Amino acid sequence: MLLTPGINLGRVANAGRNFEYFGEDPYLAGVMAVAQVNAVQAHGVQSVAKHFAANEQETGRNTMDTIVDDRTMHELYMLPFEMTIQEANLAAVMCSYPRLNGVFACENEELLTDWLREDLGFEGYVMSDRGATHSTAPAIKAGLDLEFASPRWFTPELIHAALDAGTLAVAVIDQQLDRRFTVMFELGQFDDPINSLTPIDFATNGQRIQDIGEKGSVLLKNDHHALPLKAGSLDSVALIGAPTFAGAAKFNSQGPSDAIVVTSPYTVTPEQGLNNALDALGSDATVTYNNASDIAAAAALAAKSDAAVVMVGDISREGVDRTSLALLVTDGVNQDALVAAVVAANPNTVVVLKNGGPVLLPWLDKVPAVLEAWYPAQEDGNIVANLLFGIENPSGKLPITFPTQEREAAFATPAQWPGVDPDGAGPLPLTATYSEGLEMGYRWYDAKSVKPTFAFGHGLSYTGFEISKLVVTPKTTDGTKDITVSFFVENTGDVAGAEVGQVYLGLPAAANQPPKRLVGFDKVTLNPGEKKRVTVTIDPDASNHPLSVWDEAADAWSTPNGEYTVYVGNSSDNVALQQTITIRTPGGK
């Protein structure tokens, strides 16, 4: 089995495991998870989606209680799991550490049976997170099939004691095994067991890593066409930053998690990558690295160089949330002070971010260009350099909003994150209340008309694009027919590039929803001057329920009657076109 995908949502910008997840939007997370699970299970390997459910923080995760209402659970936090179950025949689900509405997830019958199996249609098996099991018979009867990893509660002694006491029946144990064995038969693990290791093709995997890193990096800002750097007009480049971010290939390798030790067959450092790119472009420019231990010396190097590249970032990890969204001191380097000093010394300064989640950028208005590279891993140097010098054109989009301050949106108050002690008896356990309901991520910014630092879906390019000629059909429907959204995307610039057309849907006012939700997207690559029609289909019966809301009273999805607005743009806060349609369903409200 492979213990992925992680499909918790980026509700809290500080969350320690945001780097493992797919962002703040449930539809996006579901689309990515479906693709990953289908690919993994095509190899006969079980995929285990985690962490079910409402495990959006690390602080106090083993003991905390998360308070989330029924509608919010179905429309946001369980939706990517539902999509993966329905579209990828998911083998297994991992239940999470926290309590949900007062009951530990791994012995929560409403979560594991009523919601997971009855509402979401799950037929695989449920395993616990490490140490997340808290009982024997109650957990098993709630729907937990496998305790992971070293058994404490699912031991032969405790199982037999429960059978002897009549709190468990053999039929329930048989059901646990049946669920697991069925998955193994479906994936061919009995008929064709995995009994040998194929040598890893490091060269091919490295190329794939580089391709993913280049396509997933996001150009956040690029004033006055500061990027790409013009190799032909440079004699010297200053590479500046703490060793963690600028001296070595950046892995997420800090802290108590399964990412502690990363042994790679090779790495490409930032300095090597810059030299590789310059060589490929036929430039004789020199690259000089400064580890920023002396900020004044770093600024002096920048001042005498034709261009300065400052690399900064964060260290996100399992087990803890980041206490601040600021770039913290790393390797003894005050990173915000470093950026400010370098750009003051050389206006031709670009900043590269290597981080696992949103960060605050107090120097943003002083820096002409910012590239978000995330954690680029072993091909770090080549990925970043190819983008900086225009060998590749950035085309990534933000899967999570960059806030304007430490506290806003779903993490505006301590009661929302990291939680508060409800009875005042001590520091733990915490209770975190999802009081924002559906207004999480870009939905909150839309609802409150607040402009973030960078919006969900944002991402620039070295070329320009125009989105035009939106056509939405049919204009009136009964809610059972596909809705076709088509528009043109044109490359209006001088270099080839890719744009992501994003389709959002606003529901009728009576639905009591945030202004819009993502319901589709398509990435199109275009040569200069090229124009293509993009078509996105909104299927009312799709597993993401694009037209529907969760009706708590009916315990079912419902499609409201009324006027819907289709929005098309290239980020959640940059809508280029919109049209309305009307839905009248026989059973709608």
C-alpha cells in the first residue's frame, strides 16, 4: 500500500502539512486525488486516502476536538474523499487523530459508517493513523478495520476478550477481513503478489521531477518584465540566501515525520542549476554564492552584481503548525531583513520562495519579481534556474490563498485555530470550531470582499493571454443535463506558454452559499498568436455535486432552483467573463 493521497484542505495557512495536500478547494483536491489514486492502483498497489476527516491542523491533533457542522463536512471536507471513492475505486481510507464533534475519528460511527459508507458509497477498508485507535470493540463496531501500525487495541487478547464478553461478534471480524481481502483480490495482490523490487530509473524520474517542478512553480509577481533574466546582458549573478534554501537542493527534511530522512542518488544545487542554465544559453556570466550569514556582505555582493537572486523559505513539517506566517530566522539568517537589504542594494533583485504554504511578504512592494518554487527536491537547481532564465515559462497556479496578515479567513480567531480550552482546566485538549462554515479559503475573501496578497488560482506567465467569447449552454435546464462552458484562450505575447482557464459557479442567493465555487478548469498550451477553444463540461451528476447543496434535514444533495452565474477567468479574483443560466428542477427548492 501507499499512504497517499493526503486530501485534507488548506483551511489554515499555518498548517504544518499543507505541503502534503492539494490546497484549499475541495474540487481541486478531488481532481488531483482521483488522478493519483488511479495511477497508483493501476500498478496493483493500494492507495490510502487520508486523513478522514477534518484534520486541518497539527497543533493538538492527538487529543483535540473539531466542531464542524453536517453541511460543511459534506460540501467541503468530505467532498474530495467522495470524488476519490466514486471515480477511482479507492482501496482504503485512513481515519484521523482528532475527535470530530466530540468522538475520536477512528471510533466515530457517524463518520466511518453513516457518512463514509452510506453517504459517500465507500466499499474499501478503513485503517487508523499511527496511534489513532482508542478502543477495541467500539472502534471496530464504528467501522475501523485495521489498526496501524503496532497493535495496541486490536491484539488477539483484546479481540478474544471482546468476543467472549459478547461486545463483538465473529461476523463483524469477518466483515473487517472481507473488506481488506476484497481490495487485495481486486488489485491482483493474491494472484500476482509484489515480490521483487524493480531498479529505480533515477534519470527518468529526475526528468519527471524537473517537469513537474517547472510546471507547478508559480510566478507571483513580475513588474517591468524583471523576469526572465537576460543571460546575454549579464556578466555576474549574486545567489544569496541561507544554506537551507540557497546552498542546497530543498527537501522537506526537518522534523518528526516520514520526511525526516531523504536519501537521494543526486541533487542539483541552486548554484549548479544557475550555471547549467547559463551554459545552455551560451553565457559566460559568473555565479557567486553568499550564505547571508552577514547581511551587509550579502548586500555588498548584490550591489556589485548585474542581478541578484535571493532564495528564502520556510520549514513545514508534520506534527507542528507554523507559529507565524512570517519568514522565520533560518540558519541564523533573518530572511525578511535579508530581502530588504539586497533589493535596496540592487533593484534588479528577484526572490525565489521555497515553502510549504502561504507566507507573509512585507517587502513585496519593493521587489520586482517573485517566483514560488515550493519544495523543488532533487532537481531544485535546474527547475528554478530554467524558470528564472526563461528556458521554461512558468504556468503554475496557486492552490491556496496567500493572506494579508497573520489572522484572517478561517484562522481569524484562536477559537478557529488552533482552538481553545473550553473548560479552562488546562492547555489540552483544544477545541477548534469551524465557525466560518463554508466561507473557507477564497470563498471567505469573496464573501467579505477582501483582497488577499495573492488569490487562489493566481499565477503569471512570461507571455500574455486573453480569454474571450464565452458561450454557456443550455440557458435554461431542469438540472439533469450537462452544462457546456466554452471560451477562447489566445496567447497575445511573444513566447509560448500555458494558461489555466478556470470555471466557477455562483448558486442562487437562496442557496445561502459563498459567491462562487470552482467547478472546472483546463490548462492549454499555446504558441505566440495561437488561439484555442476550451470546453469545460459541468455534469450535474458528477461526484463533486457542482449544482447542489447538502440538505441536512433531508440527508441528501439538493439542486436549488433559480439563477446560476458561470464565471470564467484565470484566478478566483480575476474573472474575465460571466453568463447566467436558469435551473428549474421538479424537486428543487
